[in-house]
Amino acid sequence: MIKFKKIGLISLIGMLFLTGCSNKSQNIEGSLEEIMTKLYEGISEEELPMALTNIEITNENVENYLGTNDIEFESALASESMVGSIAHSVILIRAKENQDIEALKAKIEANINPNKWICVTAENVIVKNKGNLILVVMSNELASPIEQNFDKLS
């Protein structure tokens, strides 16, 4: 009887461990535009930067957003103000299948420039992922609510 209890306990611990790990690597479904909209939920219009626009990131413009053109990805979308004196950039990157996410995040962290607006600097820089979706935030007050909304995604 004791053997069965030990096996049951070990099985339970194993299931909890695997469940915790699978949630961390779960891919987020939906288009990048839909996900970007969710990142701004709960933020009032007055708090948003002026002229906020979504821009598709391509191989031709990736260096403007991530500081290098040596980044491979399946798709990417940036949300930035069209006013150059506002330090705000939110980027979603969908990594390619079987891509090393940690290496990709490290490359992004090494190259992004929170001072890219020249006259203003983003106080907060966040690079994190859920599965194959990477979030990059360079912003001031909005960094925390955007990160919290990203953490809620499933």
C-alpha cells in the first residue's frame, strides 16, 4: 500500500511540473494585430501616445525597430507613435518554428536602442516571451500595463 501512495505522489508531482512547464511554452493564438489590441486593453485613450500606429516589420525595416537586421522571424508588428518625440514602442515577434527563443531574445536585448528617438529615451525596456511570441516594450508609464496584459494572454 505504501508503494502505491509513493507512486501516486510521484505521479502527481510530475503532472504538476509538466503542467507548469507547458503553460510557459504555450503558443498564443491569433493575429499579431489582434494580440496588439489586447495589449492596450484597459489603457484609456488619454494615456495612449498620439498618432499610435501599427507597422508591419519586414526584413527591410527590422533594423529600425530592433537595432539589427540580423534577426529572423516568421512575422512581426510594431506599435509606435508617429510623433518622433514620444518614446514608445511595442513590438510583437512571432518566431519561426523550432527557433531558439532564448537566443533570439538575447540578440534583441543586445541590439535594441531605448534612445532611438534621439531627443527622448524610454525608461523601461521589456523583452519576454510566451511560447513563440516575443514581446518587446520600450516605453515609460505604459510599459507595466502592457506587460501585465501580455502576461494575461493565453
